[in-house]
Amino acid sequence: MHPPRGHAAYRPAPPQCLLLLDLDNTAVSRESAVTRWAQDFALEHRLDTSAVARLITIDNDGLTPRERFFAEVRNRFSLKPTPEELHRAYQDRYPRHMHCCPEVLDHLAKLRTRGWKIGVVTNGLTRTQGAVLEHTGLIQYLDGWCISETEGVRKPDAELFARTATRCGRDISDGGWMIGDSIEADIGGAKKAGLHTIWIRRGRTWTRDLPPPDHIVDDVTEALDHLTRAHTESGARSR
């Protein structure tokens, strides 16, 4: 069907200016932080240098539950502290190793001045992830956030995305964007929630039998730059 004469061709409305971000290895580099933590841990417990690589392997990019991680670490290195004691020390120290690139914070500040609402949606423990938000300064650039332990629901459940949008003062039914590095948790979950997606590849190739993301980038600054340019070009405004 052609549009009536004198009327512009129909174009779907762009999604609202809502941006949701994953935390680890998206907004901040967990990979770098874990390496720094492992180096300090090895020094504290007088482990040899090969222990750092072993700790990173056991961590499995954060996918190993912390209880199991510290139980395995204690047994592997014959440490005296209990897994619970090791975990408490980790919760105190690990967030201090987290940093957020100033360029990322600058991008977020610019987007907010242009009417964007920005939130973080993350799986993890409330104490740890909350401390990361505070320590990195990210919390000052956010309109809302949801941490899975607090909410009792985890990505890729669409509910966690919807709650984060609500905390940002937005209705997820009006769309928005999600940036993340996890295929299932971030991209798959966000698509179920009706969001546009940008995947941070981290050296990987999209090979999964899942709907692909809208964009694939190498890091979060590239993703934020894309949104800034797209917003400028389209003249989109918050709803």
C-alpha cells in the first residue's frame, strides 16, 4: 500500500531514549579487575605467580558461583581461611579494583543531557555489584539500576529489564536499547523484553542460533558513540 499523496512515507517511530547497560565487561572491565584482584590475592597468600592464571581459570569469567569458587580456591591452594572468610574479603576488596573508563562516563553524561534515561541491569550479589557502582562513580550517571540478588530474578528474564526501565522512569513497552556482552543474558533477554541490542563481542563471533543483535561492536565506547551519532542524526527525543 502506498501512502496518500501529500503525505510523507510512513516510518516507524524510533525507540525512546532509554539505555540499559550490563555492568561486568560492559560498563566496566571485569576482566581487568579480576586480574588485579588475583595478583593481590596471590601476594597476600604467598602463592607463586602461576596461581594468578589458575585463579582466573577457576573464576571462568565470573560464571563460577562465588561459594563454589572460594571452596575450590581454598582446596586448590590449601588455604587456612574458610570459603566464607575468603568471600567476605573478596567482597571488600574486589570492587576497589574496578574502574570505569572516563570516556564511558563522558558519553553517559552527554546522553543524559540530551534526554536519555540510563540504567544498569546486572546479575550478581547486591553487596558486590552495589559497591562497584559506587566505587567506579557510575552511580552518579544512572537514573536507575537492578541487581538480580535484590530483585530475586536474573537475566535473561525480561522482568529484570522491565523493572530497570521503570526505575529509570520509563515504560519498557516503548522500547529502548540494551548494551551487553552476554549472548543469552543480555542480548537474548533484552530482545525478549522488546529492546534494541548492541553486543560487545570481546573477540568472539556471533554463531548462536538466536536472532542477532542490531549492532556488534568491540567495546562499550564504540556502542555509546553509535547511539550518540544515531540520536543526533535522527533528532530523536524522549517520550
